[in-house]
Amino acid sequence: MKYSFAGLVFAMFFNISCYKKVDSTISSTSSTMYFPDATGANWETQTISSLSWNQSAIQPLKDFLVQNNTKSFMILVNGRIVMEEYFNSHTATTTWPWNSAGKTLVTAATGIAQQEGLLNINTRVSDFLGTGWTNAPLNKENLITSKHLLTMTSGLSDANNLVIPSNLTYLADAGTKWSYHNVFQKLMDVVAKASNQNFESFFNAKIKSKLGMDGFWNNGLIFKIYHSNTRSMARVGILALNKGKWNNEQIITQSFFNESITSSQTINPSYGYLWWLNGKTSFMVPGGQVNFMGSLVPNAPTDMYAAMGAEDQRIYVIPSKNMVVVRMGDASDPTNPSFAVSGFDNALWQKINSLIK
């Protein structure tokens, strides 16, 4: 499927539905970092009033979320829940697909495999998968490393997102072209081969169980998609806010995590290792080769990095505010359901800014 710059146009789709707020169990105003336990039954909260935020902006934000087909929404500060809203029969236990926001989970698993000495991201993919995993000439296939998959610079054609060898044709030498593609999922095969187990088993042991997540990988029409409840998505946001650290354990080395949220190449500076980066001089969007000048989400803090998936699945991480924002739901604009960046992000951050300023 092709993407267009129309995905960057602000739009609202009005489909009013009811919302329901889940009551929190513990209230706190602490500025120290908090990590919820495995059950999350007593997840600490912080009130909007204690943060001196603009309470008159709460209802306009909720209205905007409803109007834009949101299923769930959370704001966390220092790991504590400040807002947690559910709409249109969605609940705290409902699972929902992350879509491409789940790419960042693959990044995390790849980094862990590297720190355990199972792989090196600069090693060619063929060393793990054998030759012929693409339809590119062998000399071109052998140029592709795991790092190229992490950075969307494999050089393989993005004409068909179904990742089978016949579709992975040569477009350009690895590292010379940024092209958003589902070929990143071959990293899952690399991690599986390197760890001598299936990818989900590795992920569950190294990430899911340590964070207390509830999710699972499901085979989608095009690639494996992660599904979870909203709080599990928030847990990953807290891990990302803390640069790969959870409680007292550095699950992902900070050096690798910092690489992940740094411009990974000069072609699209707003892209790290499957993370989208705000505040850069220019950005590209899936399905095109136009380089747009300016920041990815102008209304958002410049230090924000984000996991972004189709139909506006989002984890926004803002270190300068010790904040994580999570959004799950249907596409804000069903007529133009972008696969990553959309005008929804900028419109949402306008509402968030009215709240937190």
C-alpha cells in the first residue's frame, strides 16, 4: 500500500462515543520514578492539580479523543498515571493491535540479543538466514546487515509489504536509500536463529515477563503484530523513558538505547532504530521519497521520540517532562489511515499542550 503526504493533513472524523474513566487506586505527588509491579493492581497515580496543569483543558482533550476514534488514552509522569481514559466499550483489559508501533519491541529484542553476544547488528543478515532470503542479486543481498533493517535502509523495494523472498527485490545498495518497509520483521528471524528459539519465546523471557506485560504476537495479514492492553503499552513507554532500565535492572544497555533514539542515518534524520524522532531538521514519511523540512510533530516537545503504528497507535516519550503518552484506537481519519506519521499527532499535541502548560 502506498502512502501520501495527505496523511499529514490535519483531519477530524466525528464519531461520538461514550467514555469511561478507570479509577486509580493510589495517589502520589512524588517526583521520583515509579515502576508498577507485575500485576499493576496498585499502579500509583498523580493528580492533575498536583502538577498545576490546566484543568479546564481536560474536557476539550477528551472530546477530541472521542471525535477522533480513540479507544484508550493515558498520560504518565514519572511512571505514575495522570490520565487514563477508555472510550466506546474499550476497557483496561481489552487487547488491541500495536501495528507498527510494535517495531520498537523488535528493536529492544535485537539490542538484548546483541548485548548477550548472540549477534552483532553490523553483521550481514545472510550469516543468520542463509543466502536467498531476498530476490536481490547475491552481491547486493550480502550488503544488508541487521542495522540496515533497523534503520529502513536495506535497499529493498517497498512496492509490496508482504515479506516473502520474491517481493524483496533490489532497489538500491544497502545504506544509500531510506524506504519504509515491513522487511524489518526479518530481524525477528535473525534473533530467533541467533538465540536458537522462536522470537516470541525470546521476547517473553527478556522483555514481557520483566515488565509485567500481558500481550502476545499475532500473525497479521502482512507481518506479526503485537497485541496488548493499554497499560502494557504504557510499561514499554516507561522502559523507554528510562533508557532501557526497569527498576534496578538495565534490560537494554543504555548505549544501545541511546543509539536507537538518535538519527540512524542522514537520509531521514527523524528515524532511529525503528523509533521516530522529533525535533530534527527534516523528515520523510512512509511510501515516499520527499524530504519535508521541519520537525516531525511541530506541536510536540523537540526531545520526543515515538513508537508509531497504523491507525494512530502511539507511544510518545518526552524525557524533558518525564512523560509518556499512549493512544490506542481506530484511525483518526478512516478515509486516510496513515501507517505512521499523520496530522493527528500535531492536532493531539495542541490539545495536550493546553493541558500541561
